[in-house]
Amino acid sequence: MLKRKIRGALRRTIRWAEGDAKRERYSYDNRLVFAYSELNDLLVQILREDRACRPHYTWGVLHSAHLAKSIGVDRISVIEFGVAGGKGLVALERAASKIERSLGVGIDVYGFDTGWGLPKPTSPLDMPNLYREGEYPMDVEALHKEIGDANLVLGLVEDMVPKFVAGGPAPVGFASFDLDFYSSTVHALRLFEMDADIALPRVHCYFDDIMALTCGDCVGERLAISEFNAKHTARKISQIFGLRHCLPPKYANQIWVEEMFMLHLLDHPLYGAHDGLVKGQNTDL
């Protein structure tokens, strides 16, 4: 009996922590109502229903689809750069499918990878002390059996990004960068040097290889981000500051929260369109 009571109390605590997001408005100004509450409700629901979904992928796709719906874009693309064994791509596809049904925005899923593992490091900037040629190989045939409609784009990223753009995809709304190398990340970011219609006005981004170990501003993905920003005046990649304050408590202190960024396409014709994040005045006051 005591054990059942303890388990029941724990379940109630977990449900509280995961979020009745409606009890909080996640507002820095209590005169305003943000969309975070309803989006957090959906985030928690999806992650509770399908444990294969990853919180960072689900959050990024959810917010990119919400942006698309708010500005009148009916279909978007979401990308994983660096697929390896494919669990992340499967998770991305499953999250996209659920969000597509919930928000009514079409979502095309793409996974970029060589298909045979990491290429040869080009310089110390690629952190060869951590990553070696051939690591993270893919069983292409097995992965094709696991994914549904997701598009597997195989080849060197510097070759495949221009081909992807030439194919006229729906605007990119979310991109995960898990290419490990500085050089490969530089090539992937060239996607966002194309015409503005290649993307939503703001692209939610996840950078996997920027924390701990020997990661730093002078190597790897952080260096690629810095160089991209220095090169462009109207397109900038910025960390999403204070994100943990806008998430359900269960996720607020997870490492992925510090790895979420946003690409701002300041030259995008829809950059100033109302994006629905601020819903209006708080009528409870």
C-alpha cells in the first residue's frame, strides 16, 4: 500500500513537472500572453506519446511549423545534417509527422550524410583529436527500411547542398547540425547563403558539437557559426537566449537547451510578419 502511494505521488509530481503549461504564461511582461504555453503543451504531449521523439528535434520542428502557420506558409523542410546510424532521422520524421497533423503544416524531412561515415579531417579546426575518418558509418539499406517518406541525401555535403537547393524544396524551418567537423559545417551553412525563399525568415537550429570536450570558439561548429556571422550583414546565427525559462521544468536544464540557435534572415521579405509568439494582452489582469 505504501509503495503504491509513493508511486502515485511520484507520478503526480512528474505530471506537474512536465507541465500543465497553462498554469504559467512564460511571460517576461505579465501584460502579454505568449504562445509558449500551448506549444509546450503539445511538446509534452508528443514526447509522452512517443519516446522515440527527441525533445530538441520536437521543439525545433514545433516552433518552425508554428512560425510557418503564423505567416501563411503551408509547407516547410526540416533537415538533419549528419545522420550516421539514423536514430535521429527516425526521431525527426516521427516528430514531424505528429506536428504536421497537429498544426496542419506540411513537413518534408531530409537527412544529409556521406553514407560511409566521417570524411577525412581537413585541418586541426575539424578537431581530429575527437573525430576520425570513417567513424559513424551508416547501414543505408537498413535505414531505408526504418524511415517512411524522409529523404536520405547521400554524398559530401558540399556537393549535395547545391543539388538540394536546385530541387526547389519547401522553405527550411529547422536544421540540426551534427557534422562534427568545422569544414563540413561551413559547407552546410552555405545553404543559408542562397535566395531568401530557401528558408523561413527565422530558422530554428540545433548544433550538437559545441559543448565541453575540446569545443571552443576557435574550432569546430562554433568557429563555423562565427565566420558565417562575420561574412554576412543581413543573416546572423544567434543562440536563443534564456530558452530554459520558457520550457516545461522537466526540460529546462537539459543540455540541448544551450545548443538551440536561430538563424535570422533579416533580408527575408517576411521577416517582419507577425509570427504569433506574442498572442496579445493578458485579459486576466
